[in-house]
Amino acid sequence: MQIEAPALPRRLAMRALPGQAAAYLWMLTYRLLKLCLVLAMLGGVVLVVFAWRLSLGPVDVAWLARQLEAAVATADGPRLSIGSAAIMWEGFHKGVGRPLDIRLTNITAFAPPGPPIGAYSTPIPIFSIPAGTISLSLRALLLGRIEPLAIELYQAHLTAQRGTDGALTLDLSLLTETPPDAAPEAVGAGAGLLNAILIELARPAATDRAAFRDTRFNQLHRVLVSESSLAVIDRQLDRNWLAPRIDIDLRRHAAGGVEGSADIIFAIGAEQARLHLDLRLGDGAQSGQANATLTPITPAALAKLSPVLAELAALDAPVTLAGKLDLGPALVIREGMLHALLGPGRLVLGPSTILVRRGEAAIALTNDVFSLRDLRLEVAATEGGPASVMTATGQLAQEAGLWQGRGRLTLDRVTFADLATLWPPVLAKNARVWVTKNITAGLGHDVQLDLAGTANADFTDVKITDVKGSLLADDLSVHWLRPVPPLEKIQARLEITNPDVMDIHTSSGRQILETARGEAPSNLIGQTGRVRITGLSQRDQIAYIDLDLAGPVAEIITLLQHPSLRLLDRSPFELRNPGGKFSGHLAVTVPLEHYIKLEDIVIRAQARTEGLRLAGIVAGHNLEQGVLELDATNEAIKITGHATIAAIPAQLSIDLDFHEGGPAQIQQRISASTRADILVLAAAAGLTPAGLASGPVSAQLAYSRRRDEGAELFVTGDLRETTLSFSPLAWNKPGGRPASMEAKLRMERGRVITIDKLSVRGEALDLHGRMEQQGGRLAMLRLERAILGRTDARGTITFLANGGVIAAMEGTTVDLAPRLTTPPRANPPKGPLWSVEANFATALLAHDVRATGFRFQGESDGVVMRRLRLGGQTGSDAFQLRITPEGTVRRLTATAADAGLMLRGINVAQKLSGGTMNVDASYDDRASDRPLTGTARIEDLRVLNAPVLTGLLQAMTLYGLVQLAQGPGLGITHIIAPFRMTDTLLEFQDVRAFNPSLGMTIKGHIDRIRETCHLNGTIVPAYFFNSLLGELPLLGKLFTPDVGGGLFAATYTLRGPLADPEIAVNPLAALTPGFLRNLFDGF
């Protein structure tokens, strides 16, 4: 429609110019108002038509897509690409309050230009969304703002980046409103947008009618991501990750708060896992809860995707996770709980593969403290093997910038054969090595291990600060020092007391021994023991092994002689045929290294023996009934106690030193004390002191041996109760008289080479000397002084290899009186061969007779005197005696210028005086008793005060002769005495003795052993005149008496002890002539 104004005349127009201007202005205003009205009407119509069109379906607005692309484009920021854009409104059908919806398709965001990432050289898509819908607030649109009410994304393809530092970013800055001055950490990362959306959704929702907050998401009530995917470009692992399906649905409550869920499917190699999340946030996001479940995944499958994840290869078993989080302000996790279920599989820990049959775990988070509340695994070492149940609890928290953790691990039971598999190598690694290597059998139970440790915030530099644990075990086989055979059937308790120390306490067991046929059980009982390993947290460890053992001595010797111990290798004793029992303690310190030397092992053995028996331990003699204490180390052995050696009880102390030293270093010290019969002691030493000593002696021995194999032996003895004797002199020290002895022996290579000092002291006893070696043996005794009673001598005694003795003696005095007054022995035993040469100034003979210039040279074959030269003087009269062999006999000749004194000195007759004597006899060695047969001739002898002769003369009433015998002596002009003498008897055959007043004959014998006699003969008084009758012609024969007899004669008999024999005289013999005498023999 058109409205026109009326026309005016020209001249009137000129005149009315000001008015015309006013009219024109009004007209212009009128027309503008009319145009605005028309435009408003047209706009309303357009809006109605446009709204009606929108209600029919989406309206494509391509220019809007370009405007949106241009709106977010920056020089160095992400680039947005939108395929199409369309708008729609459902106000005609659902009310004018419905939002305006914008539908976009093929939305792709590309990262800004930069260096290639990974394998990509083209622009990297940050996300790609095939379709999406954004519902906008109309009121906000009319005000020029974009405030979404709902965001729905379908089949979105999102891309995230993981930097080299591990930070994960999802760049959604195209959808956010970033202030120019925002902090760097608030820019970019998808976590910022997600966090902002969640916090905003937790608040009460605004509406177009009640817009009380000026924020972009104040009216947003839903976010939906459906059928989408996520790709992660991992710079740290140089690998791409994919979640092929993501579904997220977040809904806002009108009064505030959010409920939502998410389902995410992960692609793990050829496997997939589904993560389901449920989220609930309270008003203002001040609190909330989140629940999550993860379908089974196999950590070992993740390990194949990147070398960084290689550690996950340890668990090759399906794991199902379920968790719950309690959220605080700003979505901070206040508490949480994670449950895990393990299916059948394998747990590979280093060289060990543990079979997992099933398992479960519960992990809680409270106030930044992680708690492992329950871990339970049913594990086995082999298929079909016994199962062990492992449980664990623990806590992990940050303190002073470090993670601090504590935990407890338990195991109900485990066979030690499986322990190498079930004991994780990372736990007490060095203790594990020793235990699994050296405990090869047995059953452990009630296992408990407490751990504490620290780590940096990024879990580097993990340190174990405390370890404690225990284990009970039965029927163990423990190799306490390989390759020594093990202890078996042990009851034990294993304890780890701190990160550096582990103890194994044993209560019983039986030692296995290595025999010629292999290892076999023994009777060595391990009573109590302990194996302590220290330095578990250090590079090197040391094992301290303590064992209490008991059993047969033979078996402990076998054990100590093992090549790995060799504790007795340097013992000087050969331990043969051992017997008895022992109880003791063995301590071994050994470095736990792969290669160790015997010198690196410290060993100490302490033992007590009962009834110890060792064959040939000392000079071939057995040790028996030994009760000894032994203390042995690598460097020394000490033995103390008492035992019987060669049937001799002795107290012993033995010290052996194995230290390195010079040639003079003393390596052995042995001391012994004993009280025993001296003959037994001498026999044990290989000596035969028969006839020299008898009775008990108390002796002490001190032996020391040097490294150069030289040795010394000091011997001291108390001879108070010992009887000492020297048969050649018949010297005797009775028991009870004080005496002592000392000897110092030098030895080389186990043999005595000299006796530097030999001393025997006592009352009237003083021996000093030394023994020397000849030909590699002790062969010469040098006596510097020898006082035996009244004998004072010096000299040498040489001991020959054949057992013979050669002696050369001299001195001031030799006392022969005891020897000469001692009755001879019957059948004396054979002695050694000997040869003696002696020269003494004085020889003391029997009955105080002294001989001067005494010389003795003799040889004996041990039975008889083969040669003899003896001489000297009694007073001023000489005597001599010789024995010389002549064929099969030995001839004896003797002369004495003073027969009476000589016979008294040799204890033949004490009541004789003066006279000369000659003896000529011979020994018949062909007879068993070796008799000495010969004749003694004595001239001008005087008999003094002889009780037996006096009694005989009294019996014949020859009182004048009795007075002579009792007074100045009865002189005898001649004695002719044929005799036969053995060791036991002295026999007389027709001995004749006479003087002018008396004649007599003697027959019979004297028992030299019993000192008795059986003698008979004839006594002829007035012998000179009786003899004259025998010279008469014709009648002389009638009156001839027996040889030595006469007309007037008597027979006599002497019987009984020599000192007081019975005397019998036949008086008829005095009237009976010789030819009638035999008729009256019965009288």
C-alpha cells in the first residue's frame, strides 16, 4: 500500500520553505515509524514462520558452521572443522520454553601445528564427532550468550596425549571459555573441562526464568557421550592405546547434584575389558560416591604392549576389579575401597613360577592412607601339588614427602621343596637364597612376615626399613655347611628379627654322615641349635651356625674329619677305633659367598666325652674311660679331663696351636698327672724297671712341641710311696720315705734323642745325670753323681741295640754289704746282657768289712757270669776272684790272704779269723742248675765264739775245747772242703777240718734260700794221739778210724735253722773202733 501527499503551487512553495522543512521532517518521521511498524510486523511474521519451520525439522545453516569454525580459530591454537550445522526448535509442540537445538555433524578438532608425535606427521585430530546435539537457552541467545542445556555426542572419536612426563591431556579448549589471565594449569587439559562441568552440574540448575548465575553451564542438565571411542597417543611408552567404546551419561538434579554412569571398553591386544562406573555427587559437589567394576583382564597381556609394562608379566591370571570411592569437595577422594578377584593362572617372580588357583584382595583408602585389608591367595608350586594359602595386610601413606609402608604376609603351610618357588625373590632376598638352597625338605607352617619400607613420591628408591618374620617347621633337612651332609628330622623355628638378621632355631634332629657307601643316617642327635644369618640388607652376608650334638664319639670324629671341616687334620693323634659317647656344641661362621676357602670358615667345637676309647693313642696304648672336655677352633684345640691310658688313670690337659709362626713356635702343649704303680707306668713307656722300683708314684708330665718338630718333655714325680731298689747293690728305699724325680727329655719327630736332665732325690739318695743319643736312639746314661745309701759313684751306662748294658763306674765308695747279706733267689729270671767295669776306693762288705782298691770287671749273659775279675784288699791282705770260660765249663779261682776276714766280708762265716784260702772250682753249664763244684782249702784258721760249734763240743763234754772256742778261738790247721753249690743249695762232701786237739768231718747241705742245714759228720777229740794208733803194726787196722776219725770218735747231726740248729751226738761212737762202727749206725 502507498500513500501520497497533495501537490502545492510553485510560488507558494518558495514562500513556505521553513514550514515545508518542518512538514518534511514530520513526514520522514512518520514514514520511518511506518517502516518500523512494517518491519516489526514482517519480523514477527518471519519469526513465526521460522519457528513454525523449525518445529517441522532441522534447518541447515551452513554459514553457522563457518562462523563457528572462524570463532574458535587462532594463530597457534587448535583448528575446528564442522561438516554441517542445523538448528531446530520444538516450541510449537512442547511449549515456548523448549531450548533451541543445534545439530552439528562431522566435527573434528586438530592439534595446532608442531613437531610430529610418534608415527604421525600429519595434523593430529584431537577429537572427531560424527554427530552431536547442543541444546541452547533461548533467553541466553536473545542476550547474545551461548548457554547449553544439554550436550549429546554420538560416535565421538576422542584423542588424548600422554607426555614424556606421564601427564595425560585431552584438549577440549574449543568448548571452554578460558580467561586470558588463567593460570597455565587451568588451561587446556580435558580434566579442567570435565571438572568444571561436574562442579557446575552439582549445583542447582538455573532456568530462563531464574538465571541466578552468570556461567556458561548454569542451565546444563545433561551430558551424554554415546558409542564413542578414545585414542591415547603415549609419548612416554611410544605407543598408541584405544578404548573402542565409551558411553557416558551425566544427569543433573534440579536441586543440585549429579548422577551418572560410564561404560568403557578397553582394547588390550587381542583382548577387551569393560569398565563400568557409577557416579553420584551431592549438592555443590561437596560430597559424592563413585563405584567401578572392571571385567577380567590379564596383566601379563598388558606387558606385551610395551617394555615399560614388562613387570606386569609377573601376573598371568585374570583379574576382576570392583571399587568404591567416597568423594569430597572438588572431587577429592576422601575414602575408597577396591576389591580384586584373581582367577587361575601364574605368578612369575624371577626364576620362580607360582601357580595361582584363586585369590582376592581388598584395598581401602582413608585420609590419604592406603590399606591392604585383606589379600588371600591360594597358590601352589606345581600342578597337582599341595596348596598354600597366602594372606597379607598392610598400609601405605605419605609422610614428609615419602611413601611409608607397613605390611604383614602369612602363609598357612608350605613344603620346603616348594619354598624356592613360593618365596618372592624381592623379600629378604639373601635369606631366601640360603634357606632355599640349604633346607631341602620338610614342612613349614604358621609363616608370618612383617615388612616396613619407604619410597620416593614417584615410587623410586624403594628401601626396606624393617623386616620381622617367623616360621615353624617339621621334619627339616638342613645343610648347615655344604657339602657336609645335612641334619634331618629337625623341628625348627625360623625368625627374621630385623632387615639384617635371620635366625633358625632347631630343637631336634639327626645328623647324616658320609660313609664309603654314601650318605647314611647316624646316631648323632642334634639337640638344639641356631643358624643366624646377618647382613641381609648388605652386599655380603655371614652365617653363624650353632649346633648342640650328642651321640657316639666315632661318628662325631667322622663328622669333624669331613673335608669341609678338617678340624682334626692337624691333630698329632691318630684317632683309631674310637668309642664312647659325647655331647657338645659346634659353632661355624661362614661367609655366604659363591666361592669360599676353608680359611674363610671359622669353626669352634666344644664337647664332653663319656667312656671315650681310642686305640693306640699313646705309644701304642689305648685310651679308655675318657671323660674329656674338648674346645677346638681353626687355630687351636684344648682338651682337659681324665682318662685311663694303658690302664693308668691320668688327668690330661692338651693345647694345640695352629697359628702361623716361626720354627721355634710351640704348637703343642700336653700336660698330664697321674698316680699309679710305677711298674705299670714304666711298662707303658716301654721300660722294664723290674727290680728297680715298685709301688705307687704320683707323676706330672709337661710336653711341648715346636713347629720345627723339636719337642721337650718334663717329667716330675713324687716317689714318697714308691719302693726303689738296685739289686746289684741290694739297695732299697722303702715306701713312705720322701723322694722325688725330675727329667727333661728332648725329642725330634716323635723320638727321644736326649734326656738333658735326670734327677732323683731323697733320703740317702741323689742321682744326677743325662741320657744321650747314639745311632738315632737313647743309648748312654751319664751319671754325674749317684748316691745310693753309702754308695757314692759316677760313670756311664751304655744301652746296646740288642738290649745289653755296658757300665763303667767309679767312685769313692760302693756299698756291697746289703747285697752280700741278701739270701740268693731260686731260679732268678733272665736279665739283660751286661758288662761292668768298676773301680772304687772303698768297698763296704758284709759285717763292716772294708775292702780298699776295689776292682770289678765282669760279663754276664743275663743268666750267669761269663767272666769276672775281682780284686782288692781287706786290711793289708789282698784277695782276688776270677771266672774264666774253659770249654763247656767256667772255671772259678779265688785266693784270700785273710780268709777269715774275707769269708766274713762275703757273709760265708762270721766267726772265722785269719788264715789263707784258695778255691778252685768250675761251673757246669750243661746241667740245668749250673752247679759250681770244687774244693776250698784253708790253712791256719781260727774259729771265734761259734755257738753251733760250742754246742756240739758241749754235747761231747769236751769242755777244754769249749773254753777255747768261747775264748781266744779254736785254731784249725787245715780245712779241705769239697763242695757243690747251686742257686739254692750248698752241698758238702767229706769236708775235713782238724788241728792237734780236734778233728772233724762234715757231710750234708745248707739250704741257701731257707737258711737251714742238714749236716752230719764225725768229731775226733785228741786227734793227734788217735791217729798214732792207726800206725801200729798188725793191730793198726783194727783201730783205724774213718778218714778223719780215730779210735775215740763220735758222730753228730745238725738240723734246722743255721742260726740255731738241733744238735745230736752218738756217744757210743766214742768206744767203738772203726771196724765195728757201722754195726751201730742205727744208734
